[in-house]
Amino acid sequence: MEFSFNKEQELFRSSVRKYLHSIGQIQVARSFSEGDTVPFKKAWQGLAELGGLAINIPEEHDGAGLGQLDLALILKELGRVLLPGTYLETTSFAVPLINLFGTSEQKQMYLPDIASGTKKASIAWMDHGRIGDRPEDIQLKAEKCGQTFTLTGVKTLVPDGDTADLLIVPVRTSHQGLSIFLLNKESHPWKSKVLESVDETRKLTEVSLEEVAVTSRQMLGPIDQGWSILQQGLIYLNAAIASMMIGSIERVVETAVEYANEREQFGQPIGRFQGIKHKLAEMQIDLELAQSLTYYANWAIDSGAGDCEIAVASARAFATEALIRTASHNIQIHGGIGFTTEVDCHLYLKRARSMENYLGSIRNAYESIAKGLGWCKGEEQPVF
């Protein structure tokens, strides 16, 4: 199958790349990791003004009404510069779930603000002390009293929980059932604590909920059906993660090739040596395969293809492994300087490792592929 993007898609991708170049590309991520969030805030608002946050939001809610493949092009550009923040969680988890399961009131309350860049969303999935990818690992309870639910507990590994405006929170509403609540920081403030993370460009936090009272109006989808809703969200999110990763892989390959052509040893560029030359070729193959799998996965979501879940799991697994491989090769090609903070090599490897087990692992992806192909009959469905 041939994937050729139309003129409008290419123009929009080009405009995003030019904008990211104008604001310093990866310097935004470097500043963010050092505690200076001003460049990131400007970048976020600039993306909103370009329409980058409205891509998959329906037109009736101030969006562009486009699809997952259109979003993938922008995610790829953001992956090239390791953009911080919750663009992934906002556009590729919150928006699809609100589109699919939100009430008219919820859509009107959140989608226009997301499109304008004034509201950022994050995921408060993991319970403190119960980190895992199974339904039983979610133990934070919603105590019901009349029409009100009270949430008390701690969620951990929440991306940018200190700056997010909207939290998607899965909680236990019965012995066997999970439900999802949308917490708006304006009306239901929470406490947060920044955690240490291997990837300084991607901030993780611990969020404390202390007797937060919510109603069924803030519940996303039917009560006790939260786990199946989360699985739907993971399809979109994992396709988006793969899309961002191919941008990172592309930039890693470019960086490695540039250095191999500039760095000389024994009177010639190191790129002429077989060991380096073959490694660069392997990295390019990883890029091409990851792109093909990822573009197909996003197309499968848009078209409702029968192999959609298999395609997304394949893209997520391969892109993750490919980014780890290429980022590691890039450090080796750079030699001793590749381990220093002066060059960008380490930032891409840290991003790869931080995303390796984010809301599902490579193992989960392989299990999804095997079960989707009917190789594991009788077993429960995987995480995504």
C-alpha cells in the first residue's frame, strides 16, 4: 500500500517544522529539562495558533475535523525535537475518548479549550504502590453517596500533573468495575509532586486526591465500563507514540550521518569505514520499516480496518525497539562525546527508555499481535 500525503498535509507539516525551527528546535526541550518552562509555553501557544491542537477535534467544537493520519504528521515533527508536555495525552488520548464517549456537555466544555491551547490534559492511571497494567492494579475507589462520588488516593507517574488542566482518572466504582472521571483543575484542584525521571524532558508527577467530590456528569462513558474505554484510548495513544518515535528516529539517523561525514580519522571521514557505514544502513532500514508500520497503523484507525489493533501494536513495538537501537548506535558512532550532555544523543535514548513501558510494554504489544492473529485462543485480551 502506498502512502502519499496530499499537498495540504505536506504544507501543514512544513509549516510546523519551520515553526519549531524558528523557536530553537530541541532547545525548547533542553530549557524545559533545566527548569525554564517559558520557551515550552510559547511553543505550545504557537502550535495552537497554527492549528496543531485542533486537528482531530470536530469542526462544531472549533476543530479542523481531520483524522489520525493528519495528526501523525505533526506528531512526527514534534518527535524530532522531543517536545515536552502532554501533546500526546491531550490530542491522542483525551480528545479521542471525549469524541467517542463524552456527552454533549463534556464535548462543549473541553474540546474548544483544547483546540485553542488553553487546556492541557493528562492521564492519572497508575495507583501509588500498585503500578501495573492490569484492571486489578487500579484500586483507588470512588465512594458513592447519593449522586456524588468521593475520590481519595494517590496516582503516580502522571505526565505533567502539576501543569495539566484536565485529568483523566480511572477509579474503582465496584468490585469488578472501573469508571473514568474527568477532573477539571479549576473546579477540583489537586496536589502534585514532581518525581525524578530518566527523561528530564518529560516531567512525571505524583497526584494526591483528597476527598474530591464529583458527580456522574464528570464520568466519561457508562459506569463500570472504564476498562474497555481505556483500551480504546490506548489504540489511539499507541499509534501516536509510534508517530512521535519515527520523528525521533529520523532525527537520530540524520545526526549520525552528519557526524559520520564530518568526523575524520586516519585522514578520512569515519562514515567511509565499513563498521560505521553498515551501522548507518541498519539505522535507515529501521527508520523505513518503522515509518511504514506507523503510517499504516494510523490509516487503519481512520479507515476502521479489521486489523487495526494488530497494526497499532506492531507499530508501537517496532518503533520503540527501533528508537532504542538507533539512539544507542548514534551514541556509539559519536564515541566519547556521545555520552556527554553537550550533544543531543543522550536525550533521544532517554526518551526511548522512558516510553518503553509507558502504559504498556513491548511484551504487551507482542501479546496483542499474537492474540489478534488467533495464536492464543482462550486467553484474556491483552492490555491494548
